[in-house]
Amino acid sequence: MTDKNKINQTHLIIAAVSASFAKAFDKHHPGFKVDFLQEIESHQYTFRESSSDFEEAEEVLSWINEILSK
């Protein structure tokens, strides 16, 4: 396994666990998922507009957004 592959798998599991938490919490607190997605999108925008390189962070947030939107 390459180092890049390890990083991608780590990022993917972080996204999957985060999305799973948001989905489970939303079952008991309706509306949480919507608020969570808004926060994710806000951070995605902030990272995109930053002068720093947050490509991997944006990737994780994108995966979370994609998982929750299904």
C-alpha cells in the first residue's frame, strides 16, 4: 500500500464516520443533518478561498457532503 493510498483511506474513513454520525444524530434530532451540511459547505468555501493548499481537507468535506446527500 502506498503512502498516498493510506492517506486516502484515512480520509475516507473520517468522512464515512462523520457522515454516519450526522445521519444517526439526525434520526433523534431532526434538522441536524441540514445544519451539519451547511457547516460542511461553509468550510469547503473557506478552504477554497484560502491561499493555503487544503486539497485533502476539501476532499474529505466533499466526501462527507456526498455521503450525506445520498
